[in-house]
Amino acid sequence: MLETSARLLRLLSLLQARRDWAGAALAERLQVSERTVRRDIDRLRELGYPVHASRGTDGGYRLGAGAAMPPLLLDDEEAVAVAVGLRTAAGGTITGIEESSVRALTKLEQVLPARLRARVNALQTYTEPVPADRPGPVVDPAVLTTLVAACRDSERLRFDYRAHDGTGAVRAVEPYRLVSWGRRWYLLAWDVDRQDWRTFRVDRIRPRTPTGPRFPPRDPPEGGAAAYVSRGVSAAAWRYRSRVLVYAPAEVVAERINPAVGVVEALDDHTCVLNTGADSVQTLAVYLGLLGVDFDVTEPPELVEHLRTLAVRYGRATPTG
């Protein structure tokens, strides 16, 4: 059985690891009685930790938000994961939080044990990121947290939205997921006015508070949030589009291409159609080469001509005899 001080730290760690805990579950984890759990909860409250309790068959304990950030209790793997994530964010992968990531990383590294600090430093020393070809838009971290909370709590959201042409409008949505695409963030949500799924650039969103009433969760669009957003983002930027007849089952083709490449439609058990596109016919040719099966292409004519040129070039590159 753990001593009182060690048990309190263990209890705090459990409360931080999950949103809700039943008293019996905490007692089992700590190998104490439920009465001891209640006494330990009271001790945490005396130390300033806002632990909320609910009664009834579904009752339990939850660590609420306090006036100050409580100390986080991380195991070795969690500490390394947080440090690596902060280093990545500080390097500019997520635009807008570099400075705060550096501050948080500095605080974390000061308290890391030597064995963990060595692991984190090794990752930094022996890895090199590929620079982005162009900077991404700045995203306010406060906006990200507001959107994530609305998704988590299934709360209707109203926000001012700036479209691509610079025009503004107020949108009312039922938020579902945030999706990161390259150096941009997108919100996938059910548009209340248009009664359909829509994708919104997070850097163009200015939430209005407070959030609205709760709503019953909807079934996600076909393929899930990431696939839906990637299809929409890619299609909007495609210069060339193609509808390719592929002589393979749809599930086989779907396993070989990224959802951003296009949408696969089954025709029968042995053939399917790949609706794809790209900014260049060279990129489209690469996509088709990754299929690894036979296919027919009739459009666009620029792609057909490019594939014929490639066939001749590859033929010259592999002489016979």
C-alpha cells in the first residue's frame, strides 16, 4: 500500500489521465478503500485542486479547471512525447505557437531527468526537418482551443468567417473535427444554414462567444474527417482532373493511394473508377504509376499525351537484345 504522500501524487496522476473516474475504480487502482479515496480527495481539495464529485450510479470524480495550472505528472514516455512535440511546434510546423512552445520546452527540459534529457537531445541532434516551400498562415492558439472544445462538447458555434475573396459572413455550424493539412488547419462542421458538411480555414475564423446549445452528434461524412477535408482542399486547387478506369477492386486501389489523391468508386468486384487531379500532369502520372495495376485514361488530353511520351521514353530506357 502506498504511503499517503505518494498515494496523493498517484491519485492526482490518475485524475489527470482521464476525464471521469468512479470511486470504486480509483480505489482499485490505488489498492485502498473507497473511504480512503474520499479522504484523499478532500486532501487534494485542501491543497487547491478543484476535484468535482457527482452522486448516483454514474457518479464519480473529475479534476476541474482551477485558478492556476496544477503540476503535471508524466511518466517517462509521456515526458519524451511532450518534449518532442514541443520541439516540433517550436520549429514552425504549427504556425503561431512557436514562442510559447519554446518557453514550455525550456521549463520541461529543466526538470527532465538526465536519462530523458539525453533521449530528447539525441532526437534534436540527429534529425533535420525539410524546410517548407512557403510559410503557412498564422493560427491563433486560442482559436484552436475554442474550436476543439466545441467539437468535444458538441456545442453549436457561431463565428465570423473571411472567404477567399475577402468577403465576410457570420456562419453557424455544428463543429465535428479539426484537420491539419500541411501547414494549414481546417474545421470540418455541419453548416446549419446550408444543411450540409462544410470545410473552413481556421486562420479565417473568428469565434463568437459564448458557444451555443448542445447538439446530438452526427455520423461523419463518408471516409471520415481527414479524407473529406483532403478531397475538398485538393479539388479546389487542382488544375487538371481525370477520371481513370482501374482494373482492380476498389479496396485494393484505396489502400495504395492517399485520400488526398482522389476518390475511389467501385463499379463491380474487379473494377473501379479513380476520380483524381493535380496541379500538373507530371504529378498525375506519378499517382497512376503508384496503382501497380492496369488502367484506362481518356482525359484530360494533356495527361494522355504525357503518358504516351513517358511510354516511349521508358521504352528507349530499357532496350532489348
